[in-house]
Amino acid sequence: MAPLQVLTVSQLTFYIKSLLEADANLGAVIVSGEISNYKNHYSGHRYFTLKDENATLKCVMFRTSAQKLRFEPDNGMKVLVRGRISVYPADGSYQLYAEDIQPEGLGALHLAFEQMKAKLEKEGLFSPAVKKTIPKYPGNVGLITAEGSAAYRDVVSVLARRFPYAQVIFAPVQVQGAAAAASIAAALQRFDELGCADVIIVCRGGGSLEDLWAFNEEIVARAVYACRTPVISGVGHETDFTICDFVADIRAPTPSAAAELAVPSAADEKIRNAMLAVRCSTAVWNFIAAQREKVSALAQSPGLAGPASLIDTYRQRIDLNMLDIDRAVRMRLKGERAGLDILAGKLQTMSPLRVLLRGYSIVQNESGGIITDASQTQQGGKIQVLLAKGGLRCTVDEIDGEG
Amino acid sequence: MKKMTYEQALKRLEEIVQILEQGSKPLEETMKLYEEATALAAFCGECLDKAEQKITALAGLKPGADEDDDV
């Protein structure tokens, strides 16, 4: 047996280190435990201790690995840590050099989502008070999505069908992958800088949580929040919620729905416009009638009997003007007849006339009030009966007791 | 009335309807308003019936922003 050799501390420590590092079992381990003493050092490295009931294990995660974490670990969290065991000579301690951390239970993405949601909610990014109003009649709709995607086609075709008046300004972006979030955020900023859109649709078709991840990233959330142009978010399917949805001024369940929310329906607008035009014509008709009455009242007043010729001149002039308006109104009404027919058709389906045609009648008292109860009139009282065609004025002979 | 947006035209049309319904303007102004309303209604109709969707690319996007599309 060789005599004992004197070793320096370093020599011994590096010997132990080499032993540990040579062990295949320690070169790649996954350790389950609870995090304590968690420190997020300004250098970007993370230091913590993993523990269970009986033991503790010092851990370090270097910045390059920590940057890839989707969520922020914290004390008390139950995790699985993958890494290798080695020695830190300066402390004379062995530790786990962590390369990845996964939360136990929920997946890392779910946890990251919940953490980001809680963080931004606390900052007030989802507050209803900061939501912008979506303009009712946008002339320019900004569209941020992937070129050639189903989402793109859906949005463009819904916009064309509902309100082709709105022009589409398209910003092709990546909606998936490492660079996606930055490209979406850049497009939002660009739209806002140019001020070229009245409303912006940010959308993407369905996919897994991983696929939709770009829309959960902070950079996208901040860009949506900072955007002065109102933003409609339509990411994934009805059941998918993203951080982008929460920050947006309106969340639509799908890309198509986002397009529906962005513009009004031209069909509804036509009815509305026809009604406005009818109101205009009616108002002018009424105006003419009122003026006619005024003029004839004036003309008949005895005080003005003298200078009849002068009045006649004025009357003629007014009448000519009236004729012009008359004609204009008639032309207009003719033009609107088509629209009116549609409206009239709608009204008719609600009309009591249809009920009367089936043989029912409406009974009214003398002041026009509708009688639905025999006690509302009396023997000898006057009533009117409204029929589908014409009406009857009647006197009540007798009242049936059944009141 | 050139270069008016649909929204502006509609807003003005609504204004005119209100003014006309009040019936308090003199004859000549009423006539002018009515003419304007007719033109506005026609313009609105054109916006809805004759507009064709146009799609333009947001100019100046950073190159490379459109690669690696979704599936």
C-alpha cells in the first residue's frame, strides 16, 4: 500500500469533481423536488435549492439555459429539473447544473400563460377602461396574419361580402415560430406609425397552444396595448384564449368573426339609408303642406285684400318653388319605392291587418282606446268596430255578465 | 362633397333629416338641404353598391417578415 500522499485542497476537490463527472449516471439526471431560496441574479443566472422531506440539492441554471424558460420558477413550486451533477470548487460543494425546468402538473406553457396573464392584468393592460372604441364605418382595415393562410382568406372574403367599401391593408407576418411574436409586434407598430388603418385585425387560424404561442408573448401584448389604432384579435377557435385577446379592444372567437366585428353589413346599411331618405321626403312634403296653408291663410286675410297683384306675384313665385320641390320629392320617392316595398313587406308581417283578414275585429271606444273587457263600456255606449275592410259605429245594447 | 367618406356622408344625411323634420328653415334653404340629402343618399348607395374591395400591402415591412408561414 502506497504511503499517504499530501494533497492540496484544490487537488482533492478536482479529483472529486473528475469522479463525479466521469459517472455516467450523474451526467444526465432529472430530479424532482420543490424550489426554495430561488434567486434570479442580475447576471441572468438562477440559483436555487431543490428539496424534499429528507434532502436538499444546490442548483444553478446559467443564463443561456434560463433564457429558454417559458415561465418564471418560484419558491414552493414543484418541478422537474434536468441537468448534470458537478462540483463547484470555490464552495467545495456539488450541485446540479440545470438545463431545463418543467413545472409538475400543468405544462410549462400553461403555467407561462397564467403567469403572463396575471402579470399584465395587474398592470391594467386588460382593463375595460383602456379599451378603444371600434369605428363603425372603417374605410381602411389593417390585417395582420400569415400570407396565403386560411385566416387571410376568411377575413378578406367576409370583408368583401359585408362591406366592400372598406379597403384592406395587409401586413404579412409569421404567426408561428421563434420570430413570430416580433414580426406581429413590428406590424402593429408600423400600422400605428403610418396611421393608415381605422381598425386592425390580428388573427390566426386554430392550432395547439404551442402553435398559438406567439400571441401569448409579452412583446405582442405590449404592442397591442401601445397601439393607438383599435385592435380586434381573432386567434384560433372559439375555445382558444390568448393574451393578445385579452389586451385587444375586442376579442373575436375566430378570424371570420373578427372581420364581422370590424365592418357593418351593407345590407343593413341600405335599409337604414332608405329610411333616412324616406324621412327626408316626408319632411319636405309636410313642409310644403304647411307653407301652402300659410300662404292661403295670408291671401284670404282681409287686410291684404288691396294689393292683390303684388300678393299674386309672390304666390306664383312660391308656387313655382313648390312645384320644383314637389317634383324633386316625387322623383325621389319613385326611386325609393323598391326600398320601401321591402320595408313595407317587413311591416306588413307585423300588421294587425293580417289578423283582421282572418275574421277578427278590433273594438274601440269613442276616443280610440282599445276595448278588451266588457266592463270598459256600458249599455248605450258608443263603440267602433274595426274590420279588415271598413268599420262600424255601434251602440251597446246589452252587456254580457261574463266580465 | 368630393372625397367624403361613407361615414361623413351618413352623418350629414342624418343631420339634414333632423333639420328637415324640424321644418323651421325657410323655403330656399329647405330646397337646398333636400337637394343635398338626395345627393348624399345617392353617394351612400354608391359606396355600398359599387365599392370594390381593394387589398394593398402595408408598405415598408421589414424583409423576411413573411417567411415561415403557418400551415
